[in-house]
Amino acid sequence: MENFEQRWKQVEVTLQERFGKVPDMEGILFLIGINELGEVREFSKEQKQDLMHIAVCSLLSRKGYYEYAGLDAEGWPHYNKLTSVDASNMQAQEALLKECVVLYFEE
């Protein structure tokens, strides 16, 4: 577990250096979603939610929960759900996402 904590701290250091503060999990998901989309611009509230969904799918694809299906006509990535997340509570889900975030930043 100590190794994971060190790896998570490194992600936080990277984000701190890049953005001047460490974003919360929603902020991290938003940033990953923008990275996956590949463009930075103004987004509507619905598009911001879509970006966070893209991030979750991208992150969970590293654990086999989703697979990348391709881009739609507007260039937005889509994923197919392969299996349900078995994390039974919010803490377990957040732990799984944190683990996937660490993997994402290590790639």
C-alpha cells in the first residue's frame, strides 16, 4: 500500500507543478477527459459531464471494465462496457479510480 501512496503522491506533485494546485477527483477526471478528447476549448456543462464520463471509461479500460470503441463523427471517443464495476461503495469506487489515475499518469 505504501508503494501506491507514493505513486499517488507523485501524481499530485505532477498536477501541482502543472496547474499550481492539486485538483479534486472531478477536476482530475475533467483534465483526463480533455486529454482523451485532444482539444482544449470552452465546454458546455453537458460536455463537461461527457468529458468526465470519457475519463472514467478510459481509466476503467485499463482494468478491463470498458474497451475503446472509436471516435464518433464529431471526434469524441466512445467505449463499450465489458463488465460492471464491482466496487460496492463510494470509497471502493474512488480507490479503484485512484489506482487507474496512477496507471494513466505512469503511461
